[in-house]
Amino acid sequence: MSDKMYDLNDVVEMKKPHPCGENKWKIIRMGMDIRIKCVGCGHSVMIPRKEFSKKMKRVIERASEENI
């Protein structure tokens, strides 16, 4: 498993930007697959967890800090 930790509603940066030009994605569903939503245009994509771990660069905003 990857050492990068992420959770539901975190905003993450991916290695490749979305065609709209934005590189920030919000995690909106987690399970076997992870659904991420582009912060720029709102398009959502579902990708396998293993593939997501490879393509994710870093966590920009953590949702857990807001939900106290």
C-alpha cells in the first residue's frame, strides 16, 4: 500500500491535469474504486484504488480538519 494517506472529501493533486486545465480533485467516494471530482469543471471519474494511488501526487486540503 502507498504511504500517501487520503480520505473522503480531501482535495488531492494528480500527476496529470484534467483537460479543463485544473489539477485539483475532490475525493467524493471511496471503496474498491475511488470517485474523484474535478474542482474546475465538476466532471467526476471513477478509478481503481491501486491506480489512484499511483496517479496521486499529494493531498492539498484535508477534510478531517474541517469535520471536528
